[in-house]
Amino acid sequence: MPVTVEADIANGLPGFTIVGLTDRAIQEARERVKPAIRNAGFKFPPRRVTVNLAPAELPKEGTGFDLAIATAILRAEDPSLRLEGLAFLGELALDASLRPVTGVLPMARCLAAAGIRRLVVPVENASEAALAEGIEVLGAATLRSCVEYLRGEGSLIPGVRDATPAGGGPEPDMAAVRGQGQAKRALEIAAAGGHNVLMTGPPGAGKTMLARTFPSLLPDLASDAALEVAAIYSLRGTLRERPPTTLRPPFRAPHHSISRAGLVGGGTGLAQPGEISLAHQGVLFLDELCEFSRQHLEALRQPLEEHSVTVARARAAVTYPADFILIGASNPCPCGHLGDAQECRCEPRQLSAYNNKISGPIKDRIDLVVSVPRQEYRDIFEGADEEPSAVVRGRVEAARNRRGESAGHGNAGLTGRETLAAARATPPARRLLALSGERLHLSARGFFRVLRVARTIADLAGEDRVGEDALAEALHYRIEMAG
């Protein structure tokens, strides 16, 4: 939200007060702004200085208000400074130089929407802020250069909007995985429709490698979606991990020891986005799914359904986007050899506790469950060449374009009414769904999820209506879950 910084200079004992529901970083701005003004060659008012950050009831945090506070104080002393239509972001060093801050991109977009037409930021933030449309960005190296510009005596460095898509790092290719045709088919369906997947199998079967090749099957993001992702990374100060202009979907793979705040968002003060928001418009891979805390997995219920997460803290509640494809990988038991050639040594109590980590409501939100068995020697070394990701990605893009959803995740985001209209299931397919639903004890959510998967399978096959074959394959992945 836009914040107006006001300064008042009154007679009385010298003092410097900042009000407006601020955190410690803003209160410490007094010790940065005062020497910065002096070292820039200006005189700090030897009177009572009061700075207000409005609206007063809005919690505020961070060092990005330093430049605006200093500018407001100097403007109170010198009315010739031109501040109309301008906004300021930046941290001040003691020598009056400007240091970059995090979250500049979403703040620039907010200011542009609020009608601000010019934004002054540190030089290091200028290219990032310039990605926001509808606002002129000016980069300043020091407080003095900023003041000279406001007096009409100098110029600032214009921020250049580089909209050229940046190339992401190399993505693992699915051709590197030998065999596992059923798992590859499930991942292709998931990529085409945006469906959640759970892979189960013994250690070393290839679950993790398959999951890491999954992003190579996904089409590029639309420019608006890519900018939204970049804004989330800017908030976390992690744009160095991901170029702001890249169009590739993000891929996040947190360790199972992650905290709940790290997974869904949180922290002290105003909540920060978690891994599920950093995976927005991309993939969240949870390896060793049953090793995650049950409470952590339960926290994914609402984001998986609503594609956003609201984190409430004492000071404020924040809603972050969290529209991701969940890829889970799990061993069948704690030792990993249940149903494998090797003997399983787990006790029944251990098996029950292990499998209960994934609750029924979470399983109900997973569309595809697939077994990844141990590979035979001939499958690894003597099999035919595998299909590269580029070929599979072509089919995925064709399926998405068939439904007119090339800019989104696909059929997984359809509402109930949209699912029924899109499926156009044949009478035999409807009878099969009714019969199988009774036997599998499908919930209402389960019925619709099966229909969405079947619609995606039909799209991959180039069929207008969902037939028995597509529905049978979709139900097969539900049978795997029930098993």
C-alpha cells in the first residue's frame, strides 16, 4: 500500500521522532538519516523534527523509507524542492549513498496502480523497478544527486525496462530417465492439465530424477504471470536465484525438515511468502513426502484448493498467491522395500504411522498416484532411446491450446460447472464413472478431479468428448491411491 511520509519542523528542544506504527528498522532510520543529511552537504534542522508515516494504522517495516524520510525533512526546510507526483524508495548509508532494498518490483507496481508516475530508487534497483509498467523509474546513487534533481540542477539515471526474456538454467531432460513409461505418462498428463502427482516406489527407482525433469515439460509463462512470480521473489530478496525476466516456471524442492513458516509463509512481523508462493505458477516438489510433518502437510489443504494462502499475524494478515503443481515422491514404507524384491523389515505399527502422515483430505487433492518400481538391467542399459522432453512438451502445449488454456495450468483449475461442460462425457463413460465412484467411495471432489484428469487425457488424444478409455485411465490413478 502507498505510504505518505510527512515531516514537520517546529520550535523547541532539538529532537527527531518517527511515528506511524513502525518497526525497529524504521525507528533506527533516525541514526541513518541525520548523518546522511549532514554528509550530503546539507544542514539537519536544529529544532524539533517529527516524521509521520501515513496511514498510521498500517504496520510498516524495512529500511526502504530512509530516502523518503530524508527528502521530506529537506522539503520542510526548502519549499523549492519539487515533489509532486514523485515517490521514493531506498536505504541511506551514513555517507549519504543509497543502498538497494528488497521488494522494489511489487512496490513499483503498486505505486503505478495508485497513479504515481515517477519513482526514485537506488541505482542498483532501477532495472528491477523498471519492469513495472506505467511508471517512470529514476536511479540515484546518493542523497545529494537526488536533491539536486529535485531542485532542477541535475539529472538522475533513467531505469531501462529490459523485457527480453532471460534464459533459465539448463533443465534435466526426460530422455535421461530410462524406462518408467507409466510414470512418464502420468507426468505428461500432469503437465498438460496442471494436476498434482504422487510417485511411490523403492529407493533408487528414479522418482526424484523424474520429478526434476518435470519442469522441462511445461510451457513458458505468459509475461504477466512471469512478472507476478518475479514480484514474489523480489519480496523475499531472492531475485538473484531467478532472473526477473525469465519465462520458465519456477521449481522449488524444500527439504522435509523445513519449518511450517518456511513452507506456507510466516515469520515475525509481517508474514513473508513461503515455498508454496515461491512455486507460484510452477512446481512444488516434496521429496520423501511421508518424512514431512503431518501438520505441515495439512497446511497445504487450503492452498491446493484455493491457489492462495492467507497468513495471519498479530500485526496484520497477508494473502499470497500459491497456484502450483504439487509433485510428491515417497517410499512405500520406512525402509523403502515394501513390495520390492528385497525383504521389508518394517513392523505394522511403523507402516501405519508412516502412511498416516498423508491424511485422507490431502490424498483427495492428489489427482494422479503412480508406482515407480525398481528398474531391471535390460530397461536401463538395453532399452530403446527415450523420448526427449521437447517432444513431450509439444504434446503438452497442443493439449493446452486445444482447451484455450495456454496461459494457465490447464484443466485442474476448472470449476465444477466448467468441468461438466468441458468433459462432455459419453453415456458409457458416465456409467463407468458412476459405477467406479461407488466402488472407490469417491467424494464429490474426487468425482470432479477424475473428470478433469479424463478431460486432459482426451485433450492429449485430440478427442472432443471424454470417452471410456480416457475415463478408465483417469480412474486407474485413483485405484493406485486407494491401493
